[in-house]
Amino acid sequence: MNFDLFVIGGGSAGVRCARIAAGHGARVGIAESRFWGGTCVNIGCVPKKFLVMAAEYGALAEDARRFGWDVEAKSHNWSALLAAKDKEIARLNGIYRRLLENAGATIFDARATFIDAHTLDVGGQRITAERIVIATGGHPTGLDIPGAEHAIVSDDAFFLPEMPKRVAVIGSGYIAVEFAGVFAGLGAATHLVYRQPLPLRGFDEDIRAALAETLAGNGITLHPGALPTAISLTDDGKRLALNNGTALDVDLVFFATGRAANTKGLNLDAAGVNTGAKGEIPVDDAFATSAPHIYALGDVTDRLNLTPVATAQGHALADTLFGNNPRGVSLENVPTAVFSIPPIATVGLTEEEAAKRGEVTIFLSRFTPMRHTLTGRARKTLMKLVVDKATNKVLGAHMLGEDAPEIMQGIAVAITAGATKADFDRTIGIHPTAAEEFVTMRTQTRVAGPGIGAV
Ligand SMILES: Cc1cc2nc3c(=O)[nH]c(=O)nc-3n(C[C@H](O)[C@H](O)[C@H](O)COP(=O)(O)OP(=O)(O)OC[C@H]3O[C@@H](n4cnc5c(N)ncnc54)[C@H](O)[C@@H]3O)c2cc1C
């Protein structure tokens, strides 16, 4: 065999797994067909956050005037932003390559496909490996409607030649909400079209309702309960038809309607690896596929599609196989953020999930953050704790407001450690911050539980 371990895909999961396994002394090969660092670094978390930051500056410049600054955000240079973003990402690509090389892994800038259960075709080369990891990630999927070819997906959004003036974003998951904020913040007339009554299905209902208000407050036109039916070309752009009879004339239609696993073309049948209904690869707790020496990690398994989950899985598998430290990765209490403007962050159970399991006490606070008492911007912060009535354990924390993701990382430590509401209460706050509200909420808002409505 050429390698002890061969990793297909140089994204978050694959790079971490290959690097740690090589560090443990294994003979490791890794193939990446497109860009080192994968989705997160190139067309996901990292460039997305740069775009969100760019979008925030416009409002910050306006707000600065209320603090005495004589500034004005006159216009935005989209090409300058993309050039700065591309430069930083090229630097990160290099870092990922070097990390692998320094760890002693053999790098292939090539596509890998299975020939049989231990043999791969890697850019025309026949490679054999004792164990194989599939970490090929996912790709965005659009809607099957007439004119769909005129729409873009998130992969394209990072390379638009110019900033559109009128945009329709379709979908209401985190990618849809984030990009609507980017386009609106950079000055486009922005529509958000979605099937549900509120955006961000699966998130806490109070957060969803507050987000809808916030998006509208940011000037985004919301189209809840609407389904796109067709896209046609007009003299100066595109027309998006909705099933409620509305037609939106825009420059850009953006499908943020979901993602699917990258398993097509891998020739998985030849390796005995089964896939699920949507093309994802089911795995057991030790990341093994239906072929016991072939593993799958990260988005290709379509469980919790987040970078820190993918890297944690890659690390755990490498430690298990070559580091004499067998372990899995718990998918409970995984904190997550939505980089809307302002952002959302959450950890643990929503009120709805928790109330199905037992009685819970809800603590909720909605207030104008200190900055906006001076700016006058109508932008409220929402913070919420979901507490188990029987044990007093904090089961969930949710926030919409400035710095929510930065605040939530610490709250996630407390919840992972099993903190009770009494532990939160005896923690001294940091003043003056929004974060201190999480340790000073004393008045219960309501009790919820199986069969109990809000009281
Ligand atoms: C717009 C967007 C924003 C996001 N924002 C966030 C965020 O804020 N926070 C967060 O935690 N997560 C975010 N994510 C999710 C995050 O990017 C993914 O969860 C993460 O990248 C998954 O890592 P992975 O290694 O499983 O797959 P990927 O990072 O997708 O890596 C898979 C790699 O495999 C390569 N590949 C595929 N097939 C082959 C083959 N046959 N041979 C060789 N190479 C192959 C691909 O080119 C790719 O580089 C975002 C995703 C998107 C799309």
C-alpha cells in the first residue's frame, strides 16, 4: 500500500485529519481538486465574514456622526473589497498547504475517485491506501424553475464582477439571511423571498421573530410565504415571478435554497460505500461508512454542517486511528452563529425543543443597546435563557445583537459544563456591556412545557 491513510478533500475536515494523522507518524496522502482550505476558507465562512464586515461599515460611518465624527460613507468600491478578500484568501491557501507539508503529508493537487475499496485514481495516478477518508464537502443547490440558469448560488457571490443595485435572495437559512444583509448594507435594494412565515427555520421562535423585524428595519423587503415560480430576462435585468402574483425586477437572483453532499462521480459503489437519500454518506459514531476501513467526515455526512464540527471530527478520527486516543465528537450543545446585521448566536435547545421534553422557565430580555441610545437607530438586542424547571440547568441560550457570536462562545463553555441558572446568577457581570444581561436576568418571562402554553 502507498499510504496508511488517504484523504479525499482538502477542506476543514480533510486538512485537519491529514495533518494530525501525519503528525502521529502515519504515511498520509491528501488530494484537493480545487482550493486548499475548502469551502470555509474560499467560498464560505471567511470571505462571507469579510463581506458582512464591509456591509457593517456603512451604518457604522453614519452612526459615528452621532458620536461627533465628521465622516460620511459616500460610496463603496466592490472591486477593492474583492481584491482585499482574494489577497487574504490566497495567503490562507498557502498556510493550509504548508501546514500539511510541514506535518509530512504528501499533497496531490488533483481529483480523487475510487477504483476499488483500497485503490484510488488521483489525477490519473493509481494510489493504494490501507484506510481512506472521504471529506469532499457539499455544494449549493438551486430551485428547479423556468429560468433558473439566470440565478446565482453562494459560490458565485464571492466573485461578482460588480455589486448589483437590486437583489432578490431566495431562501431563509443562514446563508440567505447573511447575504441579504450584505447586499442591503452595501446599498442594494434587497428582497428576501421565503416559504416559511419567519426566516431561519429551526432557530428559537423569539429570535426568528426579532430577526424578521430587524431585517425589515435594515430596509430589506421581506416576502414570507412566497414561492418563486420563474425567472425571465428583461431589458435591464431579471424578473422574478412569485406564486402570490408579485414580480420583482432585479439585477441579481440568488438561490440560497440548500446544499447537497459532494458524492457524485466518486464511484462509491466500487468501494462499497452507501449513500443516503440526498447523496450524503451515513456514518457510525466512529465515522465509519458501510465499508469499515473507509470513513466520512464533515459536510459530506450532512449532519451539523459547520467548520468547527468538521475540524473536530477530522482531529478525533486521526487521534483514534493513529494517536492511540479513540474518541468521537458530540453534536450536543454545538454553538452556532448567523452573521446577520446584527448577528445571532445560539447554543443548546430552543424553547420549542426544550418544552417538548419537560417544563422550562424562560428568561427573556429585549433592550436598546448602549450604542444605539446615542445613534437613535431602532435596533434592539434580544437575549434569552431556557432553563430546566426541575434541575435549574440552563438548556439553551440565544441572542440577537451586536457581538452575539463573541459572547456566546463563553456561554457555550458554561452550558457544556452543565451550569445552572444559579451559577449564572452568582456570576458577576462585566459593566457596561450587553453580555452582563446574561447573568442579571432575574424575572422569569414565562413557563413552557408539554401541554403548557405561554403563561
Ligand atoms: C456561504 C457559506 C458560509 C458559511 N459560513 C459558515 C460559518 O460562518 N461558520 C461555520 O462554521 N461554517 C460555515 N459554513 C459551512 C462550512 O464552510 C462547512 O461546514 C465546512 O467547510 C465543511 O468542511 P468539509 O471539510 O466537510 O468540506 P469542504 O470545506 O467543502 O471541503 C471539501 C473539499 O473537498 C474537495 N473535493 C471534493 N471532491 C473532491 C475529489 N473527488 N477529489 C479531491 N478533492 C475533492 C473540494 O474542492 C473541497 O475543497 C459556510 C458555508 C457556506 C457555503
